[in-house]
Amino acid sequence: MFHIVKDSIAYVKRDIHKLISDVKAQRVVVDPISLYESLFSNPEEKRTYIFQLCSIIKDTGATALYVTETRDEKEATSREGMIEYAMDGIISLRYVEPSDFSSVILAIRIIKMRNTAHSREIKPYRITDKGIVVHSDANVF
């Protein structure tokens, strides 16, 4: 098992930059980042390799999107509680269910966005055939 983990990490460190460059990727999605995080048992090693992965992808010029689950008790924190430190931005997507259970509202909130002034309000959004539409003039609650 240990060799599989070491080989996986070595592959990512060695080949991800070339792979992204070869296909001229403008966007890279890592879904879920928790799989990569799970390769490490030592928190310091985990943090080091997460930062290295982020740095490698950033060096390609591609925009990276890392998908992670949140801890139930604290929606703005990933399960491991570590990935937030490496990210330039964190966007929380969630469902809001009204007390009358009439429907489910899709809600978005920007938790963190480095070097950008942004609203911290929770706003409803919908997904259309033209992309995501955020209703910035509406309120969820």
C-alpha cells in the first residue's frame, strides 16, 4: 500500500504540470481534493503536499477548482480543515430548505477571495443552459 501512495504522489508531482501544459488546459478541477488529502497521515506532510499541488497547478497559468465536502458542524470548513489555507478563494454552495418545506433554494456565498472586495451575504442562484445566475438583489432568508 505504501508504494502505491508514494507512486501516486510522485506521479502527480512529476507529471501534472506537463499534462496540463500539453492539453493547454485553462481550467483544472480536482474533485474531490479529499482523495489526495487522504494519501497522507501526517498533517505537516499533508499540508506540504497540498501546497505543492496548488503551486504546480498555479504555475501552469490554469485556473484550479478544488471540490471538497464540508464538516457538518461548520459549513465553511473542509472535512480536513486544511485546504482553505492554500486557496485564493472559497465559494460555498448549499441547499436552503424553507421552514415550510415548499422547495429547495440553491444558495451561494463567497467565504474568501484574496485581493477582492466581495459580498459575504448568502444569495440564491440557479443553473441555466447559459451558466450560473446569481440573484444578487435577492435574499435567501
